[in-house]
Amino acid sequence: MKISMRWATIIGSILLVWGANLIIIPSSYFNSQHILLRHSRDIMANISDLTMEQSYNHLYKARSAANLTKLLLSSRVVTHESAVGFGALEHYFFDQLATYPHLAGIYFGTPDGDFFYVNRDNSRIKNGFRTKIIKHGPKGRTCKLTWRDSNYKILARANDPSDTYDPRQRPWYRKAIRNNHIVWTDPYIFFTSQRPGITIAGPSYNAQGHLQGVVGVDIDIAELSTFIGKLRVGKSGEAFMLNRNGDVIAYHDIKRLIVHTGPSGATHLASVDELDNPVITKAFASVKWHYDKDGNMQLLKPLFTSFLCKGKRYTAMFTPFADKKLPWIIGVYIPDDDYLGEIKHSRKLNIIYTILLSGIASLLAMAFARAITRPVVALQEAARAIEKNDMAPTIMADSIFQEIQETADGFARMQKSIIDYRQELEEREKLHAAITSTANDAIILIDQDDNISYWNPAAEKIFGFSSKMVMGTNIFKTIMSPDDEAEERGASLRAHIQRLNDSGRAFEFMAVNAQGTKIPIEFSAAHLTIKGRQHEVVVIRDISERKRHEKVKKDLVNDLHDGIGGNLTNIKLLAEMNAARTTDEENRRVLENIAAVCQDSMLEIRNYMDILDDREINWPSWLADLRQYCFKTMEAHGIGFEMHHVLNPKACRPSSLLAMNMFKIIKEGLTNIIKHAQAEKVRLTIIIDGETLRLNLVDDGGADAGDIERNRHGRGILSMQARCRDLGGELSLKAENGLNIEIIIPLKAGSEHLVCRQEDV
């Protein structure tokens, strides 16, 4: 079913507006929601970390006071065993309370029941202190009370014979002895100040390891509620702290933390339900808490939860203290609307804007559709004429739209292009016919069944079959000997053709001409699709002459190796043997020089053999020969030599041209150093990375820039530069406390004559 372009434009415009908004608005909303919720969680995590750090700082001072007291008692800096010791201990406790305002009291209980206690007391004077000392002596038990002001001035003294307090029976004393380290009590309400606090206690031992007593410190933790109240959690969120038994130990309204029970005025810390905060109650209830055997909550890592309270969505986080000795949990909650309210409002506005834009888009689409359809109809008629191969009608389309006008102009240009293409195609057919008819190589076209569909004159000349004789015949049966293995060999060649299409290389095999004579040929093929059918363009070259030349080269290599090479080897061996036996020093030097000349001559012969036979050249053997030659040459003249090379294992092997010329360049460089440099040491560095060959020949002869400029036009340097240019490279001279000859030869694009193919390595 076809629809009108006008309605397609209108409906498409509306769908485009709505579709874009339906994709963009929800995606933007949910992405923003995800980012802001993650941001709110980061805020809650930061607040939890900040609260935890503040709590540790708050409690660390009490721990430090307890530890310091234990150390002072253990080292007998302060003591409880004499009147002087009493005074020092009391003064020390007083100083600790004066220094740390959040410490409510500090005390020391001994295994004998003695008790030394200094606490804050406002019964006699504001910001006052009270000392309580219980002693057991020969006259029995005594309990003395002393009141002081903030300047340590005594206000009053008293004895309390009715006091029955025994520190050894108190939970803090027993827990410290049982655990044998500093312990914390659960938070509770201090009787005197009616403020929340906890107690830290720890045992103290003397130098012999005997228990001296237990040090205790009462800590006021109301300051944590003040700190939490100052934290800003979103716009209306809050933070709080829980003990693992369910008590709330820090809240921005400290009055709600203290719950009075009964007519006696007893107090305790509020639980979550007693705090009278429905949001915290809902947050606490939304978590599936796990409890231990003592009824305490267990929380090993931070936990996030989401809940509804009075129709509003909240996100809350509960974080346990990292220190297992502090069984506290930090809670934080934030209303989701603090971050998502503006996004929801924006989404409603976007929907309204979408409806308005849809109406405007519909009106514009109707106007555009009318302006588009008229010239398009004209283009439609012209297209139908071109479809019928009628190029005569002129396309008449005038539109205000640039694209439609360009389309009309394109139709006109297409007409002209088709006419021009027909003429060009005829000319190309003539050109191709001339090329294939005059080519020296056989050019054959075969179909997917290997049957011949084109056979050029060169193929007639090479194989002796006319084009009429071979058209439609199988190519492999035509150019191969008619024996029992022809079909099998033809299948193998077909597989070879498939590989040729991937690699682009040619291969060689023996073919048979019309007279039955075997001829060596080089066979290459390229894939071609004609009217949906697979074809191959086969190019065959008669390589009989090349094979004869290769045989001559091979015979020459054998003659060089077995003839001249063998004679030089014999001369070298005879010279070395006679040099070893002779006692005449002059004769020995002559014989050694003869052996060295033979060695150099053998190396030159090997270079020429490499030129004639590329297959014997590779980088490792070339580097090894080069190292041997350079070392012996420099050693004979008393010059030290070292050689370093870096070889990429994937680098293509060198051609004989590159190997021979590089060897001669290095040989010429060493000769110049021996004659002119007066060097004591030579270093050769060669880097072959697959892209380039980089060579540095450096001596320590002390040449400067002036020496280099004077020798730049010497015969040796000019010869080296000429060889580098022939290889497409560059040679440069530098003065670095001697002469540095640097050579760079490219091994990639345009340098096929310098390296062999990777498959030949």
C-alpha cells in the first residue's frame, strides 16, 4: 500500500517530534535521576565518614588520657601509695579534666578496693570539681571528699563513712580485667550532668607485670549531637547515631535523647521508636536487621535503603564504625525530592512543550508537503522516461528547495553522463582489444567451470592453439598433458588460483603446447564477477628463457664456490699451517697476510655468490659475517671493535643488492678510519626494525667539524654516499669526539629491490 507524500510528511513530522521527546526526555530524566541519586548517596557516605572521623577524634582524647594514666602509674611518675602520690594523682586527674572539657570524670580503682576519683561537680560552685578517695588502711576503710574550684582551690572537705562503693564490683572494672585491654561501655545517661556519655577503662600493670588497678574515664558524647545538628544533608535530610542495642546516642535535638521513666526520675537513652521522629522510625524499619545472641544489631558494611513516609520517598544509609570496639552505627536520610523535585517539574513542562511543537510541526509539514510534491511529480515523470532509456525529454522542475532543484539538475547531468559513458565504453573496448592483442603474455578468461571464454593472440603463440579451437574447453585439460593425473592436477591448480586471489602472487608449473612439448610457465590470476557469475582473468608467461638464465647463474655459483672458492680455501689453510710451523718472524707475517687476503677474497666471492643466488642471504648470517670481518680487520691494526645490533624478527630478508652495497659501505668506512682517524676504538650499531635500516659507525679519533668538512669530498666518503643514494638512503657525518657516520636506508614503500618478500624468509 502506498501513501501520499503530503500525509507522510505531516505524520512523519509529528512522529519525529514525539519520538525525539519520548527518547530524549525519559532518557534524560532517568540518567539525571541516576546521577543525582548516586550523588545523594555520595553525600550520605561523606557525612557518615565525617561523623565517624569526628567521633574518633572526640573519643581519641579519652583513650589517650586513659593510656597516659596507665603509663604514668606503671612508671611510677604518679602513684597512689603515699600522701604525696595522692596529691600528684589528684592534680593529674584535675589537669586532664581541665584540658578536655568533654571528659566528665577520671578515676582509678585498685585490687585492694582503693578508689581515686575526680569528676566535674557544680554543687558548690559553677565549673567546680570533686575528689573522692577511698582507702583501706590499718584503721579500716575511709572515704574522703574534697570540693575545688576551677583554679584548684579547695572549697570544702568531708568524710563519708556511710559510703559502700567498691570499684572491684563495678562492670567497667570487671570488663577491663576480663578483656585485659582498654574497653568501652555502652552509652548511658550520666547521673550528675544528665547528658549522654560512655566510659573507657583499661588495666594498668607495674614493671613486674602485677596488676596495679584499672583506669577509667567518663566521656560526655553530647558534643556529637551538636556536630550532627550542624551537618547539612540535602535540603531537609538529617543524620543520627545508634548504638547496636537500638539506643539513639546522637541526634540534633539532644533533649529527645533522654527519656524519663517512673516517679523516681530514672532516665535512659531513647530508642528509635521513642525518638518521636517518624522518618527515622520508617528508615530503621525498612532494614532487615540481623541480631546476635545478646540482641545487638549486626552490620558489617554500609547499607542503603529506600522507603516511603507520609507519601514521600526517602533514601537512607546506615554505616557501621570500622572499629569493632565501638558498636555504633551512623544513620543518614535524604528525601528524594531534594534532588528529583525540579527534574519532575521539568518533565511536565517538556510534555506540554511537546504537544505545542506537534501542532506547529503539523502546520509547517502541510505547507512543506505542498511545496515539495509539485516539483517531485515532474521529477517522477522524467525518471520514468529515463527508465525506458528515453534520453530525449528535458527535465523541467523548478523548486525553491535546494535539494529538489539539485536532484533535477542531477537528472539532467545523468542523461549527459550516460551518453558520454557509452562513448567512453566504446573507446575502452577498442583500447582493451589493442592491449590484449599486442601483449606478449597470454591473457585468458575462464568461467567458474574453468572453461575458456577469451584467448588472446599471445596465448595462440605460446600454446599453438587458435582461439576458435579452445573456446569453451577446460583450460587445464588444454594446457596440461593428457595423462591419468591431469584431472587431479587441474583440481590442485584450481585451489592454487583461489590462493592467488588472496596473496596476489604467481606460481610456476610445466604446461604442454599443441605439439606436446613441455614449457615452463608462470601462472597468475585475478578474480572477476561478470553478470553475477565468477570468472578468473589468467595471465600466463613463457619463462623458458628465464629458466635457462637461472641455470647459467646456478652453474656460475657452483664454479665460484667449488673452483675459485676451493682454491682460496686451500691457499688459506696452507698459509695458516706454514705460519704456525715457521720460526722466521718475517715469513710468519707474510703467511698470515696471505691467509687474511684469502679470507677477504673468499668474503668478496661470497658476496658475488649472494648476488647470483638470493636464497642464501638472511639478516642473521649477514650480521655474523659482518661482525667477523670487522673484528679481524680492526684487530689486525690494533684497533678495538665492538658491534651491537637490534633485529626485528619480522623484517624481510635483504636482497643481494642491499647486502653487498651495505657491506662495501662499511668496509670503505673502516678503511677510512684505519688510514685517517688515528682511532683506538670503533663502535658499529645496526638497527633493522622492518621499516628502515639505521647504521652508526663511530670512532674515537677526535675528529672535529673542520676535519669532517675537509674530508667530506674525499674519494672514500663520496663512494659511500653514492652507494647510499643508489639504495635510496642518506649518509650524514657528525663530529662527536670523533667521526660518526650515520646511514638510514628505507626498507618499505618503493624499496622492493632492497628486500625480498616475507614469504621467502
